[in-house]
Amino acid sequence: MLLRRCLIVPLFALVALLSLSGVSAAHRSSLEVVASGLDNPRGLDIGHWGQIYVAEAGRGGDGPCVGSDEEEGVVCAGASGAVTKIWHGKQRRVVKHLPSLATPGSEATPESEAIEAGSNAIGPSDISLGLFSAYLTVGLGQNPAVRADLGPLGPSFGQLYRISPFGRVRAVADISAYEAAANPDENFEEGGIDSNPNSVLARPAHRYVVDAGANDLLRVGPTGRIRTVAVFPQRIVPAPPGIPDLPEGTEIPMQAVPTNVVQGPDGALYVSQLTGFPFPMGGANVYRVDRRGGAPTVYASGFTNITDLAFGPDGSLYVVEIATNGLLSGDPTGALKRIAPDGSVSEDLANGELKSPYGVAVSRRGDIYVSNHGTEARTGEVVRVNPGG
């Protein structure tokens, strides 16, 4: 469960890094682990001096718990989310006790595999460093009304936070409340109100937030006022085989599920797409959005289940696919691909070595970092990727 409406369990079970176009398949990518023992590591950012910050979605807690249906399962709340700093070969949780939702776990049955407690968490999802402070999104992954059932931690979900230089955390915008009030994608079906703040981009005057559940890109002003910048429309796609009472090929609506926002060298915003069910292979786009607003345009297409983006110093755009073979495949292999400035797309920069990765960040020197095992508690990593091996 992550981007709820379309991430749920499948979204967090995949990913691998890719190999640059023209690099021989015989040259295996080298993954250097720079941090380990993380709880569902997600978005990353890199400071001026090379310090890496990673948002950990946590591992939930003892409750309250919500949910009961077979599709989405039960998740329990706890203050286990965190932000970890990685610098000079050491890692340290610099912000702790942030809200987290995760499965309490389940034993294997004849119909399903065992689910590890604390996996597939929803909590701190992305971090973006500003000039004097950092900004952090904490997800929710469902109707904002459910926060009332989550006890004292409930109001803490679905928010944008500011982290001061001294580590003080303060909510600056209630993203989920905006979805409940405005519903920009006009999804009025039963259960259509859905919010999961999944990415933040800090700019001097504004913060940009992608709400994956609400299918929109928002701008948050200095006073916390929220404005819709763009809405990502649903598409009609053929149904996959194996769905009861739905013949294969039947046309069904697919939610957009935007996942990340970055600013390009041209000043425009670039937004990645996971896609909703049925998570088709090759069905995810990277969109370009004018900062002043307007309809998104497709910048690059043909990707599968994208969770994160990052521009490199040469203008290349790095793309994380959490499920190269699609979220319904059950394959935990993803990919890291590079879109060159000329528009050409590389193969997997890590030749399938990443498992369930999620976030990517590129340093000023061009070093590439990825959060690996991003849907697992206690075994998450941050790795440095050497595409040349």
C-alpha cells in the first residue's frame, strides 16, 4: 500500500538500475551500499557539501489500525517514520518519530505469500532541501476522512512539513484537506476522494507537491496557501487477463498517479507517472508542465511504473521504474534509466541489480544514488550506482 489507489501492495515490490546506451551488457553495474537498515526508504536529496538525506516511510506501529477489505488490507499507525542523513561514510537519523502506516504482517496461505510486518509503509515519502530549511511530504494513501480513525497521529498524515536547520518539524500545508475540499481531478465516484502527498520540490518562493492519490500537481505559497498547477487525466486502456467478470481487452479507465516532480534546465516542471491499475508495461509517461500552469504535455513515454526522477549536471533525466515488468507481475526487479538531452533513452543502468528501488538523486559531480529495497522494513538501503561497473 503506498499510492493506495494504484500503488497498494504491488507498487512496492520492484526495481533495478539500468545500463547506459552503448555500454556492453558484459559490464555489470556496481552498486555500492552507502546506508543500510532503513525502513522503507523513499525520496532522496543531496546537500551542497554532498550530504545525502533520505525519507524513511517507517514501519507503522501498534495502531490504531484501519482497513479491512481483502484488496487493501489492514494498516496500523505508529511514529516510526524518519529522515536519515548519510555523510562521510556514516548514517544517522536526524529526524525521528514521524507518522507511519504499515501492514502488521500476515502468514502465508494457500492463496497468498506471507507479508512481512512493517512492509509497504506509507509515511515520509520525499525530502527537498531549500536554502535554509528542508521540506518533507508525509503520505496517507486513502480518503482524508480516515485520519479521524487514526488516533493522535491521524492529523499528521497527508501533510507538507518544514524542517528547520535545528531539526524542528512544523506542518505548513494540509495537502489531504485540500483534496477533500477541492478535489481537482473531479473524481466524485464512491471512494474517489483520495490523497497521498508523494513528492515535494522546494523553490525559493514556492513548494511544489505531487499528490499521487489526487492525480494533481500543487503549488504551496509562503503562507501555506495551496493552488492547483496541473491535473493529470485518466486514460482508457485494455483490461488484462484473469480479472473475474471482465473479459480480457475490455476498455477500462486507468488513473494517472503522478509520483514525483523536478525542475528541468529549461525551468519547466517534469512529473513522473506510476499509472493506476492495471499498471500496463510501457504505459507510464514523464510529463512537462509549465510552472504557470496549464495542461501537462508528454515529454517522454514508454516507461513502466515510475516512482522518481532526477536531473543530472549534464541535463540528463534519470528515471526509476519500480516494476520493470509491471506491478502485477510480482517481479521485484525495477530499473534506472537515463533520458539524454537529445531524448534517447538508455537501457537499465544496473542490469537488474536493484530490488524494489524507489528514489533517485544525482550529485553535482554526477554520482547517482538510489533508495533500494524501498518497500521493506529494516532492510532498506541507499546505494551508489556506477553504470560502468
